[in-house]
Amino acid sequence: MIGGGAASSRARVSVLARLQLGIEALYRVETRLDVESFLIDAEKRRAVGAGAGARAPREQILVREEDEALELALFVDEGALSNLETNDPARGLDDTNFDDFCLAVEGVSHFVYLALAAAGERSVSALELELQAEVDKFACCLLLAGAVDPARLSQRLYEEISFAGDLDADERDRYRTANSEARRYALALARRFVLEDRLAAMLPELRRFYRLDLGGKLDHISRISG
């Protein structure tokens, strides 16, 4: 496994650590790994997998298979982590930390999902990884914020967005699909659970969804969003 940390402060590390604990508790899974041990800085990212001319997004999971082992490294923009240290999402989500919180959720979601897939010797497509991360953003924001308008949250997550201009056609299609399918699922969750004040009943639904493969996830979204 690729390790090495860019995280340099206890408070900064704790944000990602709490996110990992929260996601694993939500889905009742356990990686037995520490996301902080896989966190790398921009210099290490360039050294292990993103050379000159490569895309350098603010969040990136690096994956390499070697000698039948899966190596992982996670990059999350240091400015985002510093902001979350200052504006801790545990004290509330607002315009000061919402975007950076979602960025951190995406990174930890990718890490946990890939670690579990590797432990189960299951392959995961890039679309499946992105779709689950988009769903995790909705779930984490909703559960952290508590009383929130789910329609407004869905709008902010899935409509008030833009895609990076340097994405190739396949990447752009993948992100658009993950975004639109997650939006459909989030709105279905809002109708069935949030607006009915049945958040506790939503948790088993999320856990079942988490354990489906890509085809199962897309079929399930189609069934419940009609």
C-alpha cells in the first residue's frame, strides 16, 4: 500500500478520520485501515502517479495494481483541509465549508469503497465509484446538517455545479451520469424518507444500496425514482 502523509496537524487529520468513521458506521463496514496513512501531498502525488501534463484535481484517489496487490493513495487539497480545520463541519455546514466538506467526503468515500472492494477481491468501475461518492455526499450532508431542505440540498449538490474543462469525453460522460443518477436517487430518498420524517428508516435503504454493484445500483434507482 502507498502511504505517506501530507496531513500535518492533529485537527486537520481528525476531519478525515471522523469522516471515515462516520461512513463506515453508516454502512456498517470496516476497512481496518487509517485513511490518514494513505494521505499524500501534491509533491508526493506527482511522484507516485501524476506526472507532467496530468490532470491535478483537488481530490484524487490513485490506484495501482502490482504483484496482485492494490496500492492506494489519496490526495485532498491542502487548502480545503485547512479550511475544514478552521470551519469544522461538526459545528455546522454553511457557505464557508460546504464545498470543501463535499470534497473531503468524496475522497474518503472513494478510499473506503476501494479498500472494501479490494478486501473482497471485487472489481469496481470508475462510474460505480463516482456514483457512490455522489450518494455519500447527500447522505453525509443530510445526516450532519439534520433539519435541511432535501430539495435544496439536492439542487446544490447536483445542479449548481460545473465540470472541469480538461475532462475528456469519457470522463465527462461518467461524471454526468454519476451526477444525474445520484440526483434521482437523492430525490427518491427525500420523498420516501426525509419529507416523511423517517430518517431512521432511510439507513437500511442506504446500506442495501451500498452493497449493490453498478448494475444493481442503476436498476434500483430506476425502480424507486419512477
